[in-house]
Amino acid sequence: MMQESQDLIDEMEEFHTFLQTLDEEDWSRPTLFMDWTPWDVVAHLHFFDLVSMASLEGEEQFAATQKELIDSIMAGRTNAEIARERFADLNAADLLAVWRRDCIDMATQLGESNPKRRLPWFGPDMGVRMFTTARYMETWSHSQEVYDLKGATRTYNDRIKNVAAIGVRTFGWTFINRKLEIPGAPPYVRITAPSGEIWEWNDPSEDEYVRGEAAEFCHVVTQGRNVADTGLEVNGAVATQWMDIAQCFAGGPVDPPAPGVRKG
């Protein structure tokens, strides 16, 4: 199986184990992300895992799923509302069970796909490997909302390189998505993995760079933290502008949380 697929399964299992520690009332408590509850978080992940499986089925199946979702959004319904309606009959335990089952199915199908295969999505098609990385990023980033809600200290591991990589690759997207001119070449990124390994991207520079802990970089590009609430060392006008608005996920432009709102 492709490593990214195993990483996705392992990340899901870790989050699934943590979710089983929640009290019954926790499932309906609003998090600091759009007031989503833990139930909303899992429902959202599950919904888009199912959409991903439609993509794996082929262009025709995905086109029908895509149209249905876009029609709902155009009618004014949010992602959270769509998922709530879809899984309204599931309590937390049942939702956890189907999410885990289908995530494993999806990740396994991705891991056994031809690496050269292109999958349709809500924008440009993606290769299987990047598609899997994107699902990992979604699972990892949304799970932080629940860790924050419980005030839990999270243990990081080197699987987060999936998030760091997509964060670096979407440097240009951050600006294009906001209809801004890309301000310059991608800054040098030098971050320390949980294992202590050094991860580097782009040309070394003493003028434009982002340095620090990999987990903090991942939280900034997924907008789980404001860069001001991290220990990242950001130098240069381009690096500063990027880290202030970094967005590695698809969809319209979204601003990061204000300083002090979401802290580790």
C-alpha cells in the first residue's frame, strides 16, 4: 500500500481512539472552528470521504455527487448543515463506526490505485498521491479542533510531513485564491520534525525563510493557529505575507484565527 494511504489510516485510528474518550455532552459542545461540534467534525470528514469514494468510482459518479453538493451550497446551505442533514439519524457511536469503516475503505482503494491515475475534484484533477495527502491533511487539521476543545496535549509524529508538504506546495495557491499577485519566489522552509529530522523545501535563503517546529508550520498552513501564536521564525516580506494568510485547503479564501483565539 502507498505510504500516504497507511499514514491516513493511522491518523484516523489515532483520532478515533481519542474521540472515544469524549463524554456524551462533549459531542454537542461547540469548538473554536465555526462553532462546529465534535459530531460536526466527524460528520464533515465522513461526508467528504464518501465524496472521495465517488471520485474513485469515476467521472460520471463524481459529476453527479459534485452537482448535488454545489446545488446545496448555492441554495445557501453550509458544509456543516449538509452533513447534519445527511447523517441526522446517527448518534456519535454510530457515526464513529461508519466513518472509521469507510475511511479505511477509501484509503485502501487509494493505496491500491495506479499512482499515475488522476482523480476528479472541485477544481483541477489530482494525482492519487496528492489526493490521499489532501485527505490526510483534512483529517489531521480538523481533529485539532477537538483536541483544543478538550484542552488535550497532542502527540505529534512524522506523518505530519504530509501536511507540511501540501502547505509548501500551496504557496502560490494562497495568493491566487485571493486574487493577489504572487509576491515572489517561494521562501526557504526549514522545519524540525517531531523525530528531530530536518525538513527543507525551496532554495536556501537568509533573506526569505520560515524556520521552526514542523507541527507549528502545519497548524499555520491549515489555519489552526495564527502565526503570531507560534514560535516560527518568519523573515522577509514574502514569507511574512504568506504566513499571515497561508491556506493549504481548497475552497474560497479563509482568514486564520485572530491572534490569541486558538493556542496550543
